[in-house]
Amino acid sequence: MSFFTDKVVVVTGGTDGIGRALVSFLMEQGAKVVTCGRNYDKLYHLQTVYAGKTLLALSADVSNEADCKKLIQQAVSVFGKIDILINNAGISMRALFSETDLDTIRRVMDVNFWGSVYCTKYALPYILQTKGTVAAVSSIAGYRGLPGRSGYSASKFALQGWMEALRTELLESGVNVMWVCPGFTRSNIRNVALNKNSEPQKETPLDESSLMSPEECATHILKAIEKRKRTLVLSTQGKETILLTRFLPELADKMVHKFFFKKGVLVK
């Protein structure tokens, strides 16, 4: 029997990428899964794939507090409890701050930070009862500010600082709080990343074929949840970046700049 058998798991942003892989693996392992997204066609497809099984796929925008509250209430109404919350829903951006409309940064913060806060606020009373887990999918950008992604970096710094505070508050409660930094992963997140005008850029500057698959990433996340880890950094590049930023920050500035810029132009 799997660790996740009969556990009620809420996964935000479960229609694409890492979230979709998490939903798939959790269903295979006998979990009762509640997920959400904004695309009705993708939600309908999920329900069709898992027809007759314990999946609840709901329309919700995590940047909307009322939607988050309703998501958690429906999860409890249908399944009676919540064991695990995975705050996965997220959005990225790619634009120099000097050229960026403030709505771009506001939107990124609303989804990446406030979406996790809202869902956790309403799910926490139930997770305290089950002594379960609150997890969040973060980024190396939560340890190291990345050029062209100032709003995204801000949202992940905020997310990790808040999660660390929450973990410390709950240290003796039996609830585990953890965050995961996957590194660059194949997904749709770069295609829907916001440009300077707060519109989807509809392209990716990276070679997606060379990146970690969502399935591999999801496998690592679920293992970390089972082991009740504190943090998980999945890429060697990410681990090196964190260490370099901590001990040689000025060198890190130069190396990160070189990675993202070519002849003064943002290329990644």
C-alpha cells in the first residue's frame, strides 16, 4: 500500500506541467485528489481521464481569495478531511524591470504568493487535525534574484520566507511545512509567462527538450513529502547557485548576469 493511499491531497494548478504529473501519480497511488485550474477544457479532460475515480477538479483562480476558500470547503465537503496541500499553481514573467508594467509584478505576486497564502489559510485547520503536510513549489529564484524575472523572484522570496515562518510556528504541531525548488523544468509556464505588458509571451527562450520532465520532478516532490523533508533543491545548477550566492555573492552577480545576458541583451 502506498503512503498516499486514501490520503486527501489538494494540488493547485493541476492541469499542466508539474501539477498535472502530481495529480496523475497521486491518483495511481490511491490518493483522493482535489485540484483546480482556470481552463475549463483541461479540467474536463482531467475528469474524463479519471471518471469514476476519486478526483475532484474545480475551476478556481488562486489569486482570488474567495475561489481558494471555496476550493478548500468543497474538498472537505466531498472527502471529509485534508491530509496534504501542495501549493503548485504559479506564473512566471520575463521582462526588464525598467520596462515592466507594474500590473505584471502585481499579477505574479497575487498568484505565486497570495495564492499559497489563501489556500493554506483555509486548509490549515484541517491539516492540523491530520498532522499532515503543507508544501509549496518554489524556485531557485526564491534564493537568488534573477534578471528579467524581478517580480517572479520577489514572489518566490516572499513565499519561502513565509513558509519558513509558518514551519517554525508549527514545529511542535505535527504538521510538516516544506518547499521545493525544481530548477528549469519542461512545462507550459514559460509560454504563459507574462511579458512587460502583463500579457502571455507565448514563447520560451529555453531549449525545453534539455530540461527535467514534469514527471521526474513530481516523483521527487512526492518522495520528499513522504519523508517529511524541509526543503528540496532538485538541480545541481540550483545547489551551486545557492552556495555561490551565500558565500561569494559578488561573483554570483557576475555569473548570473553572464548566463542571462548576451551583449547586454536579455536572452534567457
